[in-house]
Amino acid sequence: MTDTPARLLKLLSLLQTPREWPGSELAGRLEVSPRTIRRDIDRLRDLGYPVEASRGSVGGYRLVAGAAMPPLLLDDEEAVAIAVGLRAGAGHAIEGVDEASVRALAKLEQVLPSRLRHRVSSLQNATVPLTRGDGATIDPRTLTVIASAVTARERLRFGYRAGDGAASKRQAEPYRLVSTGSRWYLVAYDLGREDWRTFRVDRVSEPFATGARFTPRELPAGSESGAELLSRSRSRAQPELHIDVTFEASADFVASRLPAELGALEPGGAHSCRLRTSSHSSLEWVALRLALVECAFEAHGPPELVERLGVLGARLSRAASVGPRRAGHG
């Protein structure tokens, strides 16, 4: 193989498999001399790839972890697997999947050949994810278009449906995508309203990057990041709940079943913990999340949360008592 760039890519592809390659085997695979392999290894090191050489009669090479993340070469199956995984996480705002994941998906889909893009779409369409049941799912393409516009600083056009169902057309300068763990939000400067706005991404439709570049504006006073601006916007729209709940289970058990956005738990022993936090989430959502913890608990406040839990409990009790009676009549 005399084409040096092509040979380097082939060598890199071999080294990215998790094994050590004897120099003689690499030379045989690439049809070059061991001396050429040594020169190519030096070229990869100059490009930032940490290739480690082992001593001995045979001698071998392997790619190891370095101080920085070098570019990776993916085969077809790997590219499809990563794209499907990122789409599944991004489309349903899974906790821990943040803007960086969406940017990675946007970069990957930009270079995917059409045949692989078709495979990714087919796999996603053939699977049914288990969601929260509130219908707040997102087309991954919507996220990737928005993320690309944020990165490129391009103005964005899109349709938007407000909470009351009112539809509108918007043109905005996208600033950040923010994940709360349960939903995605776009923080942007709305050119029509001449003010900063936050948009629920599951209510965005047909986003289109116009190609018109912009210089990012300064955030409003009191907001140092897109997340802070979103938090302030949500606090104005939703009254703050001061939650106080005791669980009859360990803090580790409860933490694994509650969204991190509800705050930290106070351990009270091997089988007890307490949650004292403030939240701008809806009362119904908080009540449902508490009910899903799968352990006994006592809500100390606020009174409206205690009342909502009572209503929810009565509703579930009626459902459980009606079911057997109907089955008996049948």
C-alpha cells in the first residue's frame, strides 16, 4: 500500500481495536516493511494518537488512553449503534444526556452515508421506547438541527405551540439547549418579541437554520448561563414548592428512583432518609414521582402536595377495588 494517507487510516483503524499488534503483522496487513510501520507510528504520534510500543523479540503496538481525545474511526456497525443510542437518549430527554450528546449526534449524522442514515431511522422506527407517558417525546432531528444552529451561531426559524395550544412562527438566535432531566428547552433571543425566551423543544416543529450568522447577545442581568435563565423563567411561570418528605428506605435506594433535579437526600439511617428541597415543577408531576419510589413515605408539606397525594391515593384505591368486583361479575 503506497498511498501514505490511506495507509495511515488503515493502520489507525487496526490500532483502534482493543489488542496489541506485532509490528510484523501490521507490516503484513499493510504490505509494507516493518521500517515503514515504525515511521507511520511516529506520524500517528505526531498527530496526537498515543501509540504505545512494547519491547521484546517480536515487539508490538497498541493505542492507549492519552491526555486528549483523538479522532476515532468507526465501522458501519459501530456508527449505527452509536447513532441509535444517541437518538434514543436525546429524543426522550433521559437524565444525564445533555447538550454535548446532542452535539455529538449532530456531528455524526452530518457525515453518515445515506445508506447508514436509513438503517438508523429504520431501527429507531422499529422500536417502541418506554417513556414517562406524558407524550413529551422529541424527534431527534429537531434536536440536532437546533444544536447545529447553536454551535454555528445561525438564526433559526421554527413553529411553536404554547401551553394553551396557540400556534406561532418564531425566528430566534439560539443560545443554548438545556436538559432538565425530564425535558429539553431551547434558550434563545426571540427576534419577533425582541426579548429572551425559553421554548420547550417538544413543542417546536419544523426547525430550519436560515444560514444568517449572528453575534451572541449578552444574557439578561442576573443570568450567567442558559441554565440560570431557564431556571428564572420557570420560577416565574410555576410557583415554588417547598417539599418536605420522609422515606422509609435508604438514601441510595430513594436516590436511584427520584430525578436528580429534585435535590439531595438527607440520610437518616439504614432505612430512612428525608427530602427537603424547593422545586418549580408542577404539583402533579412531583406527586407522581414520589408515588413511583416504591417505598413507604410521609409528606410533611406543603399542604397542597399532601392534598394532591391524598387525591391520587384515593383514585388508585378506587381503581384497585373496582377491578376485582368487575372481574367477579364477569
